[in-house]
Amino acid sequence: MPKVKGGKRPRQQLQEGRANGILFNTGAGQHILKNPLVVNSIIEKAALRRTDVVLEVGPGTGNLTVKMLEKVKKVIACEIDPRLVGELQKRVQGTCLANKLEIKVGDVLKTDLPFFDACVANLPYQEIPENFKISEKIQTVLKDTGYSEKRARSMDIDDFIQ
Ligand SMILES: C[S@@+](CC[C@H](N)C(=O)[O-])C[C@H]1O[C@@H](n2cnc3c(N)ncnc32)[C@H](O)[C@@H]1O
């Protein structure tokens, strides 16, 4: 069959990406950070401290999570997709990072969040209304715990464009 130049890819292919045998539902905002420079840049800009307890919303397969675990006291990672939770668990299992990671499986909007010092997340940006709700919840928890707003900062694509 001849190749059709400029033809549309099937919808399924457009919405899903694959890594380690896992199909990511990109239509539901599951975009995994692959570029280590971006991962390092996010962590650097978050100015994390050794003593920090970090909340990560949507760790996915843990590309950001493992890097943060190397730098901070603890990461509490809340992920809605149990398949990705399994991948994250496999990744830290048997390493010294495992006991610094607490995983909460479920929707962050319906999950009781314990105390945290900072929130670092690559939020599901396609789900814009949900995204706002997630940001609102994080702000509320930060205020409730008396967290200094000086360190609260959100980043967008402009932070990564030179
Ligand atoms: C943009 S991906 C980021 C994945 C990973 N942090 C990374 O940067 O590679 C967003 C992640 O948020 C998760 N997610 C989406 N909605 C969520 C919710 N309401 N509560 C918790 N996790 C959610 C998705 O399953 C996905 O893993």
C-alpha cells in the first residue's frame, strides 16, 4: 500500500504514547518528561532543601520523583493511575530511595494531603479546569499549614525558553 503523505494518523495513535510497555493516555494529560535537562531545570528552579517534604502531584513513572528523592527528606507522590504507580514502585524498590517515598494512589482532589514544605509537579496540562482545581487545593493546603508564600512559585513554558 503506498504511503499517504501528510495523511492524518489514527486518533488512537495521537492520544497514546508508549514506554516500558505502558500506554500513556496523552488525551488525559499523561505526558511524561523525557528530557533530563527539563527535569533538572524544574528541580533547580524549585530550590529544594535537604530537609524538605515535597508533594508531587502526578508522578507518572517517576522521572521527576527519583531525582527529587536524591535531594530531599521525603516525597509524597499522589498518582491517579495505578499502572503508573506500579512502575514508580518498581523503580525505587530495593534502593535507598524507597523509604523516602510515600505513594498515595488516587485523585489528588479527593485525597487528604499530609503536611508538605513544597509542591513540585508537572501537572496534566490538557485538563485545564482540573489543573486549576489542583492548584487551588495546593494553595489552600499551603495556607492551612502556615507555609511561607515566599517559596511558592509556579512555572510555565516561558521558564524553559531561553
Ligand atoms: C503531565 S503527566 C506528568 C508525569 C510525570 N510527573 C512526569 O513529569 O514525567 C501528569 C500526571 O498526573 C496524573 N494525574 C492526572 N490527574 C490526576 C489527579 N487528579 N490526581 C493525581 N494524579 C493525576 C497523570 O496520571 C500523570 O501521571
